[in-house]
Amino acid sequence: MKAICIHEHGGLEKLIYEDVPVPDVGPNDVLVEVKATSINHLDLWVRQGLPGVKFPLPMIPGVDAAGIVADAGSEVRHVKRGDRVVVAQGISCGHCRQCLSGQDNLCKDYRLIGEHRDGGDAQFIAVPSRNILALPEKVSFESAAATALVFLTAWQMLVDRANVRPGEDVLIHGVGSGVGSAGLQVAKILGARVLVTTSSETKAAKARELGADEIINSRSQNVLSETRRLTDKRGVDVVFDHIGAAVWEDSIKALAKGGRLVTCGATSGYEAKTDLRYVFYK
Ligand SMILES: [Zn+2]
């Protein structure tokens, strides 16, 4: 089959389009003929490499994949050849305390396809059958591939960690990103009033379309003072961040008393200053 492979880390030239064997399908595995994948920031980290992180090179990147079942192992019952499916990328042991309590993302063996094992940037991908989700006819392969990881992340942050309640104010940084636009939609489902930041007018219009209540232009406006103004100086109940260093200090200051900050990334840098007075007073 054809696949994109990374043999060593670096720029775009390190993505090699080549022939590789179709993966083996174990009795509990499903082989998916990939129809769509998406690009996550994680895909860039995997390609570029990260200090102190070892990736299993050579590997096929691609954290998201949607497609059609091409083959299923002898023990697989819930899907059959020809079914439209999307791949859930988290793979865990399935029997430890965390897995059995529904917190499989905290399993010590938790792995992502496209990060710790071959991903979806290939004609075929084989994954355990429990990672295969049925895809309704009305959802395109492209939408499904653009949905899985970012909505999983946003849901974990806003539902499981921040416990957003109806009527709360949520500030979403960088709403134009995949996880940011997912966060906006999840926060709206939960009944929150959602403030978002973006530096682009195009992304602002898209955010408005997806239900953003207030839009702050992070280039021309001061995010902290706008947040305070829009909340009558109260601050927001939840800050949703994936930008890191560039917004960290102001994010903590932008929180209301009892507020929560959830983070899933640090694209602007991972060393940030925390004034602990804001943490314990709030
Ligand atoms: Zn486990």
C-alpha cells in the first residue's frame, strides 16, 4: 500500500511517500481503508520531533482517520466489511484501574495512533476493534476525520475536568484552531456563554457562525481587559487554553473566583510564570 512515512524528524521533506506492507489484522483488529485524515498540531510535533520524546521511527503519522472497513478479525462482531467508520485514536490496556473506571486516558499504557504507533496517513490502518466507531451516512469522511481527536480533547477538558455548568462564562483561546473550534461547540452545548480570541477576521466570522457570544481580537485588543469588561470585572469561570506561555499569566488573571483553567497544549512555549497569589486567592 501507499503511505506517508517519517524515517527521521525534520521539515516537510521528511514526509516520504512510499510503498509499505498492508498491516496485519489480528483476531480482534479491524483493517480500515482510509478515505480521509486530518492534520492536528500533534502531527507537526511528531514530524519535527520533540526534545526528550522518543517516537517509534520509522512510522506512519496521522492521528485521525475515517474510512471503510476492509477486513475484520475473526473475533470482531460489531462491524463488517464495507461499513463506514471513524477511528478513535486512544489505545489503552483495557484492564487496569483507570481503564475500568472509564478513565482510559490515564492508563499508563495509553497510546495514540499516529504518535506511538502507525497512524492514518496511509491507504490502510489496522486498529483494535474497540477503537472502531460506526459513522452515520450523513457525516462525511472528511468531517469525521476532522472531528475525533479535537472533540475528544475538548470534551475531556470542558466536561470531565472543568465541569462547565449552564450559564457559566468560558474563554476559549485561539478559537480558529481545531481544538479551539471544538471547545467552542462543546461549551455551547453545555449552555455556557462563550468568549473567544482570534487574530483573524475570517476565523472570527467562522467562530460567530459556530455560536461564539463574544469575540476578542487578540491582535488589536487586550484580551485580559476585554475579558474583564465583558464580564463586568468578574472574570470568566473557565479558561480553555492550548497556547501556553504567551497567554498563561493573563489567563490566570482573567479567572473569576472559583474559576478553572484547563490546558492541552503550549504551542507558544511551555515555560510560563504563575503568580500563586492569583491561584490561592481565587
Ligand atoms: Zn489501562
